[in-house]
Amino acid sequence: MKYYTLEAIVQGRPVKLKRSMFASRTEAINYMFDYYEEHYLYNLQVNDEYSVNDNKHSIEYYCNFNNRFIITRN
């Protein structure tokens, strides 16, 4: 069974998320945007995305305002 894990950097600092495992990549992305809005970070946009260490299952999403998150399929 596939699942996705989530790690996040918010305003340049790593954060511990209440939830870190998801059934889909889309679910994890939506969770992050909800998290950012909950913490008053509006107008957040994904500027770019990269594979982490050439692993096609681990993608880092770079956002504006020094925020980013990594979603990895396990």
C-alpha cells in the first residue's frame, strides 16, 4: 500500500506537523496550504518543484516567503 509523508519548512524553520501521512500527494498538498492559511500565510504560491536526490518519489515544493515542503511516496 502506498502512502505519502510530509515534511515542512515554515518561514525558514522546520515545523512538526500534527499529521504527516497521507493517502495521496494531492491530499498532502492541500493539507499544507490549509496549514499555511491557518498560520496567517496568505497568498502563498508554489514557485518551483524539484526531485530530492534524483528520487522521482520525493518532491520538494519551493514556495514564496521562505516556505517549502517535501512530499515523499513510501
